[in-house]
Amino acid sequence: MSADLIAQLRAAVGDSHVLTHEDPGTDLGAWENDWRKRARGRALAIVRPGNTPEVAAVVKACAAAGASIVPQGGNTGLVVGSVPDESGTQVVLSLTRMQAVRALDAANLTVTVEAGCILQNLQTAADSAGFLFPLSLAAEGSCTIGGNLATNAGGTQVLRYGNARELCLGLEVVTAQGETWHGLTGLRKDNTGYDLRDLFIGSEGTLGIITAATLKLYPQPAAQLTAWAAVPSLEAAVSLLGLAHQRLSAGLTGFEVMGQFALSLVNKHFPALRVPLWAETAWCVLLENSDSESETHARAQLESLLEAAFEQGIVSDAVVAESLAQANGLWHIRESIPLAQAEEGLNIKHDISIPVSRIPAFCAETDALLQREIPGVRLVNFGHLGDGNLHYNVQAPAEADARAFLQTEEERVNTLVFDMVARYDGSISAEHGVGSLKAAKLPHYKDPVALSLMRAVKLALDPDNLMNPGRVLTP
């Protein structure tokens, strides 16, 4: 059956676009290895269709053979959701050949792109046409739009523009039966029944395969100014956020918080980045003001905000970038925290969301709990305070073996953190998704009625459980 299926797949997409372990000199590691090196599977084949009809043909062939499909974009996910299992029976359907920007409608402020389009390439295409596509995240040079939508990606500008879901107006999707839903509408208003788009966004490839999307564009701001501020506490950071909302309104497009230990790791492993202010303060905030009027107006707004914050005692020092290069340098420091943490050793990652008002209390209580349970544990806390999303990561004690720490403590640490997240009415996955890493945890923290409805949707759209099985929902 495997040989017959491989033959059908090659007939559908061309011999050179179906890769197997039996092909001489072929290494499938790029598709079988998880981004974080947490898992490596073994695929029956890697299939790389070049257009939507080819995707449909691949799905039909797999459905007829009873072979499950793992859709894959840039393979930059963080929850082991886009690599095959170890059975050697799953087909990885890679969308990276489907990179076209199909259309840009300037009057409608929309762009239609294929699922394999790299996020940075879309940003560049929008910029070249005089527009902004605001989705921005650390992996934008390699992640793809299909994956961004399948995981409802977030990033640094959710505060102003929302997650990937809010940026999408229409989808083209190949269903689990190999049919194509042509839903690439550019309409802002369409009240004709269930919003199927929202079913597939965030479904992590478990309901169907996103092949293209129509997305929102925005006018380019006249100016973007970035400031780096030292704050004495998380309570002060939350107060600064409230003041920034009042003073900057919709101009506030980014508000990141970074703990002292997180920044110390950047300073330790990447000293050339010259992290400002971190040694004298418990927390630093990185905020961005985007203005539609002028740089002069934007700078006046930002300086007025910081003056008020100094007067109220919620900021002790601040730096305002004087150039685009300086602004990029400040953002590069923020984006280097995960890299610095990796240099420090294996760690336990948490992507959580908490109501902004309750974040200081959550961190104080959870920090104390972890340090009491595991003396010497180090907390790498940073993230998108503006939208309530923290990357609340746990590093082994300084003298401990990081790999052994991960093996022996990960389950206990996850339970301690997730139980506290539930107590504070939060979510155990803010922007990374569930994948297979958190699938077993979901029933403990998701409303049972919601889980029942999710299972009903899965059964209706993918009754044979062939679309990315074992992700999001456990059997």
C-alpha cells in the first residue's frame, strides 16, 4: 500500500517533489526534526505540492489509503505540532513551494497570498506597495503565513493589531476529504452563517489545510519611535501600560516587559548588544509609538508620556531611540532573550496569558512557589505585557545539569505553573498553540463543554482522524 501511495503522490506533484528515506542521498531531517529539537519523527514521505489542486490530489490519495497527513509550513512551531510521529506511516505535506503573492488590492487594503509565503516576504511586499502588514515575530524570516494562521500566531504588535486571526478576512482550504473551500473573500462584513474561517485559524492543521489567505493591510505610519524604560516592579510596568494607553491611544503598537535575569542572560551571552539599564532595575519595558502625523509629533507624545511616568515614580530611567538603527538594536535585544536562554542550557518554556491587571500577583505567587519547591531555580520572565502574554520560562539552578533537570522536573514544573495559571483565570497557551506538547494537559485546564464541542467539530470535519492526529485533541 505504501508503494502504491508513493506512486500516486509522485503522479500528483512530480517525482522530484516526493522525498522518501529510500531515495539515495536524501536527508529528511529538515522536515522530521522539531524546531526546538524536542522530537524527531520518521515520515513515510515528504510531499511538496506547488498549487492548491495538487494539495487536493495529495489529500485525496492519502484519504483513500488511510494515511494521516502532517501539514507543515516553515516548521518553526514551539509545541511539536508539525513533525511526523515515529511510525514511518505519516505523510508530511510541506507547503513551502506555494509562495506567491496572488493579488494586492490597494483600495480594499487587502493582500492575498499562498500559505507557503514567508512572513518577512509578505512584510516586504506590503512595504514596497506603501502598506504595512503588522504581524511580526522572531521567526518571521522562516515562518510561513499558513503556519501563522494555523497556530493563530501573535508576536509583538498584537496590542494594536491583534493576533493572526484578526488580520485575516478569507481563506482557501483543502478539507480532509480533498475538497477545496474557496473562501478568499476580502469582505469586512459577511453575515451569512457560521464563520468557517475561524474554525480553521488556530486549528493547527487538525481540520484541513490552509492553502491561501486574504489578509488586511494598513497604511504605513509616518513615524515609529521606540523607548526603553527601567521600572522598579511589575506593578509599575502595568501602571506605565495604563498611562501609555491614555497618552498614546492607538499609537501604542508594542509594549514588552523583560525581567532582570532574562536580560542578564543576553548581557552574558551576547555582550556586544550592550543591554541598557538592566543592572540597576528589576524590570525593563520596551514600548513603541506609531504615529500617523510626524516624527516630531510622535517624539513629543513619547517624551510627555515618560515625563509623566517619571513624576509618578513608575519609571526610574529611560532611553529613546534616536534612529531606526537604534530602535532595531533595542528590539534585537528583546528578541535575543530566547537565544540567550538556549545558550544558558535547556529550559522549561511556558507561553501563558493572564489578565494584565493580575500579572504582578501571579508572578509574585508563582515565583515564590517554584523557588520554594525547587531551591535555586531561575525564572526567565519576559513577554508581551500589553496583551497579557508572558513567556514564563524556568531555568535549572546554576550548578545543576540542565538536561537532567528537564527530564526530572518538567512535568512537576508544568503542573505547578499551569495550576497557578488556572487560578488566575489565564490560558496555558497564549500564542504558540497546543501541538502534541500540551495536548494531554488541555483536558485538565479547558472547559469540558468547550472540549466536547471541539471534538464534535473534529469528528464532523475529519471523521477518520487523518489530519495531524494527536495534536490539540488527544484520542
